[in-house]
Amino acid sequence: MSISGAPAVLRLARAGSAHDESRVPVTFEAVRAAVANAPLNEIMPAATGDHAAALGFALAWAVMAAKRSADDGVIFWAAPEQDFFEDGLPNAEGLAQFGISLDRLLMVRTNCQADALWAVEQALATPEITALCAVSPSRKPLSLTATRRLLLTAEKHKTRCILLRQDLAGTSAAWSRWQISAAPSEGEERELGRPSFKAHLARSRAGNSGLNFNLVWDIHSHAFSDGESGNSAAMDGPVASAFAGRQADADERSAA
């Protein structure tokens, strides 16, 4: 498996090397680049009522992942029917205004969670697919085995999977887990501002867990801009260097 983004992380490490005593802020882009092309990432609401924000962030992440495919790959979105009971079905005009190309979006509504997971696993075998699977609350939580199946399938076919988790997420094979809530949007008077999010990196296999970011989604460039950072302190050089080392080790193992 090849994880892209090492150049950005290495630049970050060099800037905070032992020869430079200054503290180096860790940007969202540097952190995201380390896991952007990982086969499996998780996104979940930070609290009750944040589902819409988590969904928006997950869709934006999927758009960025699809944009990096050779031909702007397809976004495959699978969800059990119960996932739409509270918020309703997606609106085509709203999706387009969010920056999602409707001719690159394939949505599947299933009778149950197991069917949604099966559909995503099959879709991940298709080249250039970015698959988004909604995981609804259930008495039987999603197992580590189930997440590992998705991880291995995505690794095998060099595709990407995003789990939008509303359940009580436990142990998972995902490379990262993000907790998302809505942030105030700045716009003109009586106009909607750009979608804004508060993102907390709860866990990352690439390092730097526990960071917070205020992010704004640009529907035209299909990218997040990093607003005022919620980090209480910048990461220092040795920690940033260790982060880059783990990334380099992952790339070396994938090339073996």
C-alpha cells in the first residue's frame, strides 16, 4: 500500500529540525496528506446533532479523494434506509452547490447495514472508486473484522473507503478517525457563507492525533482552507520528525 503526502510531511519535518529551535505549526493539509490516500478513514459526529456536519465533511473528503484520481473518479455512496429517517434524502441541487459532480456520484440505499457494507465492499473492487459508507446506530456495533475486510479490499484494488460512523465506534482498522462539528460560517448579509467545520483528529496511524482545526470548504477548488487553528500549541521539531519517519517507513514497506 502506498500512502501519498510524504513530501509535505518531510517539508514540515525539515522546518522543525533539531537545528531550528522554532516551533512548527502543523497544518490540516500536512496531516490530511499523510492519510488522504489511505485505504480506509473514518469520520463521525463530535456530538449528538452533528450528523449533518459530519456528512458534509465526509462528502468533501470524498470529493478531494475522487479529484486526485486520473479521471476524477466516481463517488459511491451507500447507506441503509434508516440513515435518512431524520434528515431526509439528499437534494441534487444542494449536492451540486456543495461542489459534487452529480454525474460522478452513484448512490445506493439498502434495506439494512449489512447490505450497505456488502455494496461498498463490491464497489471497492472498481478502479478509481471512492466509497462512502454510512454506519447507523445498532445494538450490534461494527466489528474490527468488518472494517478490516474493507481495508484489505481497498488496499488490493488501490481504492479508498470512508466510513461515516454514527454508531459507538470502537476498535477499527481505519488509518484515521475524525470527529466533526459545525462551525460559524462567514458570509455576506442575508447570504449563506461557505460550509465551515470544526475537525478533531481523534486517532491517526500516521501520528499527530489530538489536533483541532477550523476548516472552510471551497466548492470551486474542492479543497479546505485552514482557518484559525484550534491547536493549543504547535508541534515541535522532534515530534514532527518522528511523524515523517513513520510516513517514510510506511512508503518503504509498500515499495518492498
